Amino acid sequence: MQAVIRLINFDPLLPPELGDQKRFHEMVRDMKRYNTAGQACWARYFRETAGEA
């Protein structure tokens, strides 16, 4: 996971001829979806366990 975040942060600095821009943008899109899903899971968990402490 950290490697993907590092790549997303570093790759935009590279000129397009040094990397596959289509795959890079697909990776960013997928990571946004992953993040959205993760936030939804955590929000549901916190709602369901709010009164258990």
C-alpha cells in the first residue's frame, strides 16, 4: 500500500515518455475507489460499535 502511495506521489513528476500514463491514471482511479470503500467500512464499524465501549 505504501509503495502505491509513493508511486502516486512521485510519478506525476516524471515526463509521460518515462511511464505508461494510462496505467498510472487507472491506478489512481482504483486507489480512490479503494479509499472510498475503506472509509465506508470504517464508518459502518464505528456506527455499529459506538455504544460498546
